[in-house]
Amino acid sequence: MTDPMREVAARAKLDTVTSADLPPRAEEILAAGWVRESDGAWVLTALRRSYSGRRAAFDDLTGYEVAVNGRAVHDLDLPRGAARDVLLFRRAYALSRAVLDRAEAIPDAPAVMALITVSMSFTEDSEWVGSQTFWTEHEGEPPYVEIDDGSGAELLMLMRRD
């Protein structure tokens, strides 16, 4: 986790995150679960259904998984303002934790990673927005992202379940 994200996490009080923090549609994503595709890619079934990209566009499994499993954090119901970053983070954390728990329950599933980002939008009327994605480790492929010493300016959190 980067230092700026640690500050948001402290305000978010992650030990108090519950299922009430899950975003709309979370139950659909969780109920549909994970599927291992024939080429070895692990994707969330509900997100795969709405993904419009082509598998052939990716040279590796990691990039494909990140694309299929990545989405913006649902925020249309969240208020604007200073505390929005905390609300986005709690929502993304709740879903990430639940998705990772589902993966952990699958026998012989590989290590699953989650990345949560929170940033200001690049719009005229800037506001806090979030995104998250999930992927598995694949032998011979570099990690999708690494957070070195955490001193960067980005708001990033990496979660892992083995």
C-alpha cells in the first residue's frame, strides 16, 4: 500500500468494513464466482459476461485477467466531497475482500491478487473515483503491478490471497 493510501485506509477504518459496504451488483459477482478458462485464465464469471474485448488482443494471461476483472468502483450513489475517497475505498475493499475469499475457497486455485486505486478524475469538475481489478499469478509472467516502498503519490493498495 502506498503512503497516501495508508492515510485513506486509516480514515476508512478497514476493521469496520462489512457487507453493508459492498457496491450494488456485488452479490451477482460473488454468486457467479470464478471460472478457469481453457487457456488457464481465471476470470469472474459475471464480469466476463459484460466484457467486450477480445482474448487475442493479449499476449499474456495476466493482462487478459486484469482487463476482464477490472471495473470502476460503483459511485453513482455516493456523495461528492472530501469524504468520497474513504467511501470509495471502503466499497472497493469490501468487494476485494469478498472476491478473494471466494477464490480461496476453490480447491487448487492459484494465488489471487487485487488492486484498488483511488484518484481524482480528469474531468472539468474533478471528483474522487476508484477502480479495482483481480488477477492470478502465472509462472513466467511478471506481476501486473508492484508497490515498491510505498512512497509514491498514487493511492494504491494491493491485496493477496494464497
